[in-house]
Amino acid sequence: MENVRRYRALASLCRQQAAYRPLQNWELLGQAEHFEHLAEIALKAHFDACNAQREEDATAAAAWEAPVAA
């Protein structure tokens, strides 16, 4: 999640700089979009990892609670 915060902070800085540098604003806005894209990828990876762990935990719990056939 730290990477998500960093990418979003960088995107914000790029947008702020674009407001003050009209000759470079397209380049800076493009960089901001790139950092937002990286933030989305990092956020998706984080939630995919959380969901995978949750599924593992549920599978392990179900196996633990399953009756043993004699």
C-alpha cells in the first residue's frame, strides 16, 4: 500500500507542476496519468494477494472442520 501512496503523491506533484508550466503541461499530465496507472496496478495486486490469502484460510478452515471418515 505504501507504493500506492507514493505513486498517487507523484501523480499529484505532476499535476501541480503542469498548472505552473504551461509549455510542459502535456508531458507532466501524461506522467501523472502513468503514475495513477501504476497505483491502480499496485492496488489490484494488493487486493489480489489479500483475496488469495482469504481463500487459502477458508480452504484450510474447511479442511480442519471436515469430519474424518473412519
